[in-house]
Amino acid sequence: MIHLNNVTLSRQGTRGFALRDLNFSLPRSSFSWLVGPSGAGKSSLLELLSLNTLPSHGHMTLLETRIDNASRSTLRHLRRRIGFIPQNYRLIPEWSVFDNTALPLRLHKHREADIRREVHAILHWLGLPQHIDAFPPQLSGGEQQRVAIARALIGRPALLIADEPTHALGEDQAHLLLDAMQQLVSLGTTVIVATHSRTLMRSYPAPTLTLNNGSLMHQEGTL
Amino acid sequence: MSKRLAPSFQSRSLPLLCAFMTVLAGLALAGLSGLQTLEHIWAQETPNTATIELPPDLPDLNQQAQALLELLNQTSGVLHVHQFSSEETQTLLAPWLDQGRTEGHTDSPPQIPPTSLPLIITAEHTASLSLAPLIATHTPSAVVEENSHWTERLHTLISTLTSCAELILAITLGTTSLTTAIVIRRAVTTQRTNLTILHSLGSFPLTLANRMALHAAALALIGSVFGLILLAPTLATLAHALSPLLLSSSSPAADGPAFFTLENYTSLFSPHFWTIFALPLMCSAIAWATTQCVILIWLRRLP
């Protein structure tokens, strides 16, 4: 499902490395935590797994596809199967909550009536039905994070990557999200979540990848 | 809720730039058209005429003139021969004689004694015939002036001016493309974050480029049409000012009516003039192509 073999990611414009000689594998339908101190390389690894950057060296296989020799078209199709919840939300400020959320479905060319139904359903589930026509700058940080979550989940991705997805959410909403992620895992999705919350990790025990200084310190738990 | 798949293209300066460029290109095109009309008129309406002048001090002037008239009438290719009367010669020379007049003698035209007047003969002939060598052999003292020489010189002048107008047009279009590219690049820069987000979600580059290029093309079209509207009064004023030169004297508009009919304008401008209405489409096409290139090249830099 996910396989990294001696993967290194150089820092742009410097001789340093954001990630160095990473070797690990994650099976399909699994949930994993990604932990490490600030600056350890968690976000860089998640950017790599969401194909926003490509490895400088080494081999990476995502969703049964070798990335290092994949064409641009293959990468584009893979990106459509990946749901990413970035730390800074990455919403398009000029578009409404509806349009931001509907984007993955529109890229998959779903019918507009189906898109409308699904967007309403997921925004209702995330407690945002009243903000459907609002624009991201009009929303609070927590609300923007929920829109980013909605956008990542709505396409039922084969790989879900989340960078601190609960940091702006309340406890109830965080549990609601983690429960939804567990459901996705049972449906075949592979989920990787970067977090600093030990409480959440205790509530949802799962295999953990620990990064430090761009290197994988250890991989604990059964994958 | 619109069906959104790409960021919109927003630029206030693009329509304004296209309006100004349309005005510039339109003026260059109108100048080019005027020159082409003028060249056409000269080519069509100016006959090939030789003006032969026999000096008044020539011995046996009248016999030599008679012999010359007979020679011209017998020469094939000569269409019409006319000998000026002394009154016609006086009238012809009046502008030169007027220059020498002093103040206080404005009531009567100056007169030259008929014996001091040169004898002038004009001969219209076909374009292929050159009368100068024939007359030089027959009457070496005669001075021959072919008006085709002037037509050739004017043709050369018009060719030079046409090249200048074409150069201005090319520079205007080149500058339009370049400045449009700069404006579009700046507008795309403001959408970089959004384009990166859409790219990371797996958007098709051509979809992004097409949608933004269509917005840019529409803005350029609006700006250019506005430029044409701005240009219309200037062109109408120029057309009125130049109508006595450009329209044949038989045309009623040549005398300067208050308003021209479409027929007048059609005869006033060469067919090339009407390409001016293609300028908005050209501006639009330049904006579309430039936006496509800028976005696709920029997206190629992303992984």
C-alpha cells in the first residue's frame, strides 16, 4: 500500500535534508499515528505522502504505484485518490464552503445533484450546514478546519493523510472525526494522522511512526 | 452556487490595456488603409500624360509644332493630343507669375506677350509607351515632362509610408502581446496559492488553464470593443477631413456632407480597413493564448 525505501527529501535551496533514509511500509486498511517533536519532519513526510513534493532520492510506492518513475498523468490520478487535511487548511478563499467541499467530487465528474446531496450531508455531519454559502475568511479556525476535513473525506479517498486535524476542534468533534476515520479504515482506506495529542493516541491505540531530525526513530505497534 | 473547477482570472488593467492598444492599432490600420486608397486612386485615375514644351525662341516654332502634332497623332499608343492656346498657357503659368507680383497690383492678372510664351502640347498615351526618346529625335529643342515620373515617385512615397504604418502596426501588436503577458503573469501570480491547492487535489492543468484563459479572453474582448468605440469618433473625423482627397469628385460625400452614409465609408476605406473590426478578436486570442502559456508553464514547475 505504502512503501518507502531509503527515501530522502532535500530542503529546497539548502544542502540540508527534511527527511533522510526513510524505510517503512504501511498496509492497506490501516490507521497509523505519526508523532515527533516540532521540526522533526512530520509535515514534510505528509507532504511527500500526499504527493505535494516528490522524493529527492529513494523509492516510494503509493497505492500500488511506483512514484519515482510515474508520469504526471499518473501522479494526477493518484492525487485524486488521496485525501489531505493540511495544518493550514488550504481552502480557496474566494470560493464558498460548498464549492471548496465539492471540488473533489467535481474533479471526479459526479453529477451536480449528487454533489449537492453529498456536500449537504457531510457539512451537516460536521456541524456546518449554516455556513454552506459562507466564504473561508468569514469562518473561525475550527470551522475552516472542518471544511478542510469535509473536502478530504467527501471523495472517500483510498489514502487519508491528516496533519494535526484536531488541533482546532473541540473534544467531541475530535472524537467524531477519529470515529469517522476508523470507519473509513474498515472500508479499505489507509489513514495516517500526525498529532501531538497523547490523549487521543491513548483513546485510539494504533501503530505509531516516530520521527526525529528527519529520520524514523522507531515504528511501534502491529501494522 | 456556480460549478467551480478553477480560480477566476481577475485583472483591472487588462481591459484598459486592450482598449488603448486597440486605439493605437486602429489608428495605424486606418492610416494604412488611407494610403492604400490613395495609391489605388492615383493608379486608376491619373492618365499617362506627356507635357511637351517648345521654347518661344525656336526658329519656325509653328511649323515645328505642326510637325510634332502630326507625328504624335500618327504614333500608335497616343490616345489624345492637345495644343494649349495662349490663354490656356497664360492660365497655366499664372501661379508662377503671381509670385513675382508686387503689392498694389492685385486687380489684373499679369500678361506675357504671346511671342514670349512657350508652346505647350500635352499627349495622353498608353502606359507602355515612352514619348521622350521619339520627341528628342524629332525635335531636340523640346522639353518633355512625363507625369508618370511623378506617379512613380508618389508610389515610392506611399510604399515607404505603408511600410512605416505596417511597422507601427506590428510594433503595436508585439507590444500588446508582451504587455498582456506581463499583466496576465501578474494576475496569475495572485492566484498561485489557489492553483497550487487545485493542483494538489489532482486538477487537470488544461482545465485550470482553459477556464482562466477564457476569463482573460473575455476581459480582453470587452476592453478592445471599448477601444473601438473610443476610436470611432476619431476615425469619422479623420475620414471627413480626408474625404476631398480620397473620394473621387463625382462622389457627393467629397464635398463634405454633415454625415456619411455607410456606402460613402465603404468607398472611402480600402477593404483592408475592415480588418479593424477583427482587433477585438485578435486581442482576445492573444490574451487567451498568453494565459494558457503562462499557467501551463507555471504548472509544469509543480511536482
